[in-house]
Amino acid sequence: MSVSIARKTLIHEWRRFLPAIVAVGFSGVLMIVQGALLLGIIGSNALYVTQSSAQYWVGFPGTQSVDLGRPISAGIATSLYMESNISHVERFLLGSGDWRGARRGGTSINIVGIDARPRSVGLSLVVPASMRDLLQQSGTALMDATDRHKLAVDVGDTAEINGRRIRIVGMIEGLRGLGGVNIITSIDTARSLDNALGATDNVTYYLYTVTKFGPEDAIRERLNNPGGIPRFHVWSAPELAGMSIKYWLLESGAGIAFIFATIIAMLVGALVTSQTLMAAVAGSIPQYATLRALGVSFKGLRAIVIEQAAWVGVLGLLVGAVFSTAAALIARIYSVPFELRTSIILAASTVVLAVAFAAGLFALRRLQHADPATLLR
């Protein structure tokens, strides 16, 4: 009976419950979009790792984020080559420079030096073998397509980095970072562009992979405990990516501000949902009072309200899902970091439905001890 009455009430009083459905949809969109932006933005801080296929990264001890790597000695490669189960070792350089193009003034950029061999693992998910072959030419570089307007440059154009000429030979997708424009070059070109990289043979990271049946944990344990003062540290790719995300999220002012904004978005969404649904339920108090006068128990009324809240929540979330998907498509078109995960959708749905149930029951509580005759006046 409760389900039938709940549905009939929603259909008959749809004008009263429509604002609640819209409010639930708005709240869902607000929470989902804010959460997806948060995940997308914090994930951008680990792109060097997540867009590479290396299993392990070797860097300076105490590094907090992949983009904050410090130089380590080139001699460390000897320790890696001594491990027979390490199948591949390559260098990875991070530098900086001042970009000056023909159509745009100076811009600070990040220089990323990778191994230009076809089967290299550094940035292998965004730089295919055909583009790596182009990087083997001296003075050539790649960049993310979303940054072409920022630097006012296109494929085939030339510019200067730190006073040295560079030619853009290709555009990639998926390396738009938070800390500025990424310019990808070969190891040799990177050293020629940044004096700090070219002064020594030091590298920012060594990347390595282990053979199929190699004892990965044992190798890492030996490398991380050489005895004496540690000259380097080995992280697995997921570990270094997690460290980078955690650093941006909890240590940087921008990350903390974004968390605060996300919490505010959740509170606003919950408040809008609760107030609108409470008003809708409160407007139906005379109908509930009639049911009480006819002998329906308060437990039965509670079941009706919960059913109505569930329908309002589901319909509102369907509306929210449509607009969230549209937001994701727009973000993809404009290359905005937007990671629409199932976990975000489920979390937002849980919060919205819980608030809807609580708001409905809270609005109904005045019926519990009130005289039905009084409420019917």
C-alpha cells in the first residue's frame, strides 16, 4: 500500500515535488563535477609517472613529488645494471626554460628529456614510436596540443628556449600539467637547452623494468639498502604517483583550497536538497494527516515518505547524471582535467539520497505527536 500511495502522491502532486527533483539533480551535478575536477587536477601532478610504462623510478632520497626531483649521479646506473633481472634502464630529465616565440613573448616552460629510442618507457603512453624517431633529430621537440595557443606555435614552427633554437615537430595529447607547459625533447636536446642539465651527466630519474619472473621486491630492497648514506631511492610507479598527488593535495595551498571548495560544494548541495525536499513534504502534511485519521500508523507514513524520497532522489540523480555527462564531454573538448569515476558518482548519489531520506523524515516528525484533526484544519 505504501508504495502505491507514494507513487500516486508524486504523480498527483508533481508540481510540488518537481523543485525537489531539480534540487537533487543540481546537488548531484555540483558534487560530481567538483569531485571529478578535484581528481582530474590532482592527477595532473603525476602525469610524468602515469603516462609512462616504467615499473620503478629511481630518484633523489626524500623526493616529495615527481616534478620536484633533484639530480642524481649518472654512476647510479651501475647499481641497476648489476641486477641481472632488471631488463631495461633509461634516463629521465626534468629542467626548465624561458620560451620565446615569434608571435608571443617570454613564457616559463618545463623541459622533459626522454629516451628517444622506439621502445622506451618514459612517457610511452603519450609519445608513440613514430614521434620518438622525430626527437632523435637535434633541436626538435614535442608539446601538448592544448598548449599551442598559449605559446602561439604550431608544428613546423621554431622558437627559442633559453636562447637556443628549437623546432616543434609534433603535438601530443595527455600531458597538460599544472605547473606550466611541458616541452618534450630527447636527452641530448634537453641538456643543450638547460645549462643545469648539460653541466654534468647527472639525471633526474632512472626508470627501469624487471623481467617477467624477476623478484621485484627483493631487487628494490637491495637497491634501497646499499649501506652507508643513501645516494638514491627506488619507488614503484604507483607509489611515486600517489606521493605526488598527496603532496599537491595536502602540502600545497592550491590543493588545500580545492579540498575546501569541494567540501563547501557538498554542504551547499546537501543544504539545497534538504530544504527543498522538506518544503515539499511539509506541503503534503494535510494528506499525511488524512491518512493518520484513517488509521495509518506513523510507521506506515514513514515508509511512504521514504519511498517518495527515494523516487525524488533517483529521478533527480538521473537528471544530474545527464548534466554531469555533458560537463564531462565539454571538459574533454577543452582538455580540462576532469576524471569522472564511478566512485565519485556513487559517493555523490549516496550523500544526496541520505540527505533526501533524512529531510523527508525530519519534515514528517511533526505528525508523530500531533492531533490529526488539528493538522486537517
